[in-house]
Amino acid sequence: MMDIEEKILNYKKELDFFDEPIDKYKYLLDQGRKSRDFPEKYKQEVFLVKGCQAQVWLVPNYNKGTISFLGDSDAFITKGMISIIIDIYGDRSPKEIIESDFGKLNMLGLDNILTPSRRNGVYSMLEYVKNYAKGYLEV
């Protein structure tokens, strides 16, 4: 299994394939379309990520020392971002998530195609991932 940095580099390689910002944008939309089905029962306030322009739900699942995530959004571009975040940081130990350098996501160059409010939403999603990991660190 790839570690967090390898996953980020893999996404960077895929995104670098596209020259035009619109193609990178379409890539994010495709990630959202390909994401796993999200059970309606989790569309609750408790799983709603605050600080996002769109509605975003992030559900942690802690099992045998690792955290996986389910995520969804009512906007496809945001759904694509949460799908990538879940893929990168899911199925990891809380310690691995907390110790990772979240700044490495900047390598993806998405700041160029995301609006400031969507970038803020991504930071909020990452904060939730980190906070969930901290909550399970003591388990």
C-alpha cells in the first residue's frame, strides 16, 4: 500500500498530465463521479464539515488501529476533492495521519483552479481528518 506522500505524488502525476486548468477541473469532477456511494443515513449535522461552501459530510470509521472515511458533497467539484482526501488519508493509523505534512497537498497545484472559498473548504476537510485522527489516537 502506498504511503500518504506516495499517494499525493501519484495524484500530482495524474494532474500534471493536464496542461489546461479546465482539464484539471474536469479531473476533479470525474473523481467525484467515481466516488463510493454514500449512505443517506450519514447525511446528518454531526458529520457535516463546517467551513465549506457546499455541504460536505465526512464520516470516520475506526477499526483495528486504522481510520477509514466515507465522504460526500452536494457539489461535484467538492465531492471530487473529498474523494481524493479520503483516498490519501484513509486506511491509516491516527499517528500516521497526524504526523503527515498536510502542506504537501499543495504539490497538486489545485490552488490555481479552486476558488478561495473552495480552498478554504479543503482546509476545513483536512482539519476534520486531522481532528478525527487525534480523537482516535487515545483509543
